[in-house]
Amino acid sequence: MTTQIFYASTLYGAVTLAAALDSGRFPPADRRLLLVATTAAVPETAVPLDRMPGFARLRERFDGVLSWNDTIAPFHPGGWSPRPDDVPLWERYLRLLWRLGEDEPVELVVESLQVAPALTVARLFPDAPVDVYADGLMSYGPTRSRLDPLVGERVRRLLHLDLVPGLRPLLLAEFGAEPEVVPAEAFMKVVDELADGEALDAAPEGCALLLGQYLAALGILSPAEEEALHLRMVRGAVARGHRRLVFKPHPAAPASWSTALEREAAELGAELTVLDRPVLAEVHFRRLRPALVVACFSTGLFTASRFYGVPVARAGTGPLLDRLAPYENSNRVPVTLADALLPGLEDGADGDRAGGSPDLAGLVAAVGFAMQPRVRPDLRPAAERFLSAHPAARVRYVKRRRLTVLGLPGGLPASRNATARRLARRIRRLARTALGR
């Protein structure tokens, strides 16, 4: 008897899983269990996935719902992993607790395999094949760190929404994971289920919808800087002629931010409504039919534009490209895609789309190689071609120091930096090894 265990920590992830199931992307199984985890800094203060509005509509696709937080309490899901010697003990414990039987085949479907809790679950079932489904735009970037081959070699597929048509994801490609698209129609149908079955906060249709991401919690911006970014989004939307604004804050964001935005909108002669319920952004696209969606680099910008035909605008990506640290921060490719593909909220104030990229695959390969040269040394030739052909994009998306250290076009002459020469030679050796030369 085969059991499929699906891990999810967000409503967006659960909707993606439901769409993949509805479109027949998984083989039949005797049982399908959904394993949910709350990975907020203080999980006890956050709304668990299985208690979020709309989850009841998704639950019927699974034979049972399990809580990872309850399973490993009092440890935090994002920081706990068993000692290697304890893995067999934990596997036996989970099989008993979840009624999997001693030798029952298990298949895993997880998000964000590079980090706990997905990585922890994969290690606890060392014989289970693994499918990974994409966490929004991050699938287009490289694997954020070297993954244990005992885990990576078990990955069969990368399921993802086609948010950027024609662009092939880099995530887990070093292990031969085959990308597989989850149909947009299936995703939108699941969103329709949520939109038709839930009571939402009252908000005007045809509004400008502003999406908060709580970047301060990720250490990308300070709280004051993120509040200033939201105020900039309000001013930019009003400058475009919108007088009815709706702000969807991140569930963990401070309430004081919403108060400041309401005050700013009122001073500008606009009305701002704050959405309090933790509802998927795509549900609001479906119900409110906004005239504009504004965010920094949220995946919601791409689902709004690609799936719902809503005009979108980005704000703040230019400064963020410089601020992201370290360079290999896994948000870099999502920020790059938003900056390269989407129009800026303020004409000329934020790079104004940087002219777009005539070679998007080349841009992503260049940024991906600069982020993770040891994980993806095979990307060097593509990175060199792109950086040589597009000096403007080179300046905007790859720091001069990074170019120099890696010996890429646009860097300082190698003769001026002995450390850079040594590292560049090492990277080239890795590239030749990866390419079988």
C-alpha cells in the first residue's frame, strides 16, 4: 500500500498542490496525507494552514491532515533536525504515529527542499522518492546551497506554475530534476473554489491593490524602510489616478503600518481599505478585479498579470538589487525577474524596467551562476556570453566585485587581484569537471 505525503506551509503551496492533483500530475496512491507546518518565528501566534480561510475546500483532496509542529513539539519546525544516528528511530516513530506500516512505500512531495522542515522530512524517509513543487518565482533561481546527494538524487520532478513563459527553472537541475508545468487552468479553478466559498473583507472592485510582503522579517529591509516602501506604493498609485486603494498586508506585519498608509491615502485625497483576513492574493484578483496590482517582487505580480490579465507595477526593486546580501540570497532571482520584466510604478524613478532583457534565459543563467558558482558551474559559458553581450544588464544585476571574484566579463583585470585569480581558476576547474572535459 503506497502512501503519498504532501508537505505544505502556505496556502499558495496548498493551492498549487490541489491544482497538480486535479490535473493528474500524481499517480494513484492508496492514501494521500497532507503534512502542514507553521514556520513563523513564533508559530503559536500564527494561523496554521489548516485553519486558514478556504482550506476546507482543499482538504477533501486528502485522506488525512497531519501537523509537523505537533509531531516535533516543542522544537521549531524551521530549526530542528534529528542527529544522523537518530534518523532510523525517528522514521520508525513517524511510521507508527502516522500508521504507515513498517515497510509501506512512501512518496514525498515537498516545497523548499533545501531547508527544514522539508529537508528534515526527506531525511527521515531515506528510501522515499521525492517530487518538489515550486515556491513561486524561486524555482527560476539556483538551488540555494549544496544539497546532500542522498536527498538530491532522489528528486524526480520539479512541479511549477508557468509564471514566466519559456523560462526553464534552475532549481535542482544539477540533480536532473525534470521541470513539469502545473496547468494555469487547474490553478485558477482551485482559486475559484476558494473565492466562491469564502466571505471576504469588504473592498471596492476596480481598485488599486497593494501587496505587502513583510521584507523586514527576512532581514532584507528595516521596518522603517519597508513602511516607506508601502507609502511610496500609495503615492505612486494615487499619482496614476487611482482613488480607491486596497492594501493586503502580510499576516505578520505590524498593524501600525496599515494606520500610516490610511493616513497617507487620506492626505492625498484617496480612500484606502485594509484587508485583515489571511486570504490568498489570487482570490482577491478573482473577486475584486483590481485595475492595478502593485508590489515589490511578489509572485502575485506575475499571477495577476499572467493568469488574470491585470495591469501590474513593481516598486523598489532597484534599491533592493543593491541591498540583498549576501549576493546568493535566494530572493535575488525573483527580484531580478520583477525588475527586468515588469513596469515600474513611477516613470524613471526605479529603473523603469531596465529596458527589459532581450535574453531572459541568459540573464537568469548569469545571475544564477554568480549566485551559486559551485552548485552550477555548468552555467559559466552562458553567463559569460550574456555578460559580454549586455553590459547594461551586467552593471544592474551583477556586482562588480562578484564579476571580479568569478573572473567574469566586466570584472576588474585579474592581474590586479591575486585572490580573484585563484578563485576564478578553481571555478573554471569545477566547470570543466561538470561539463566532462
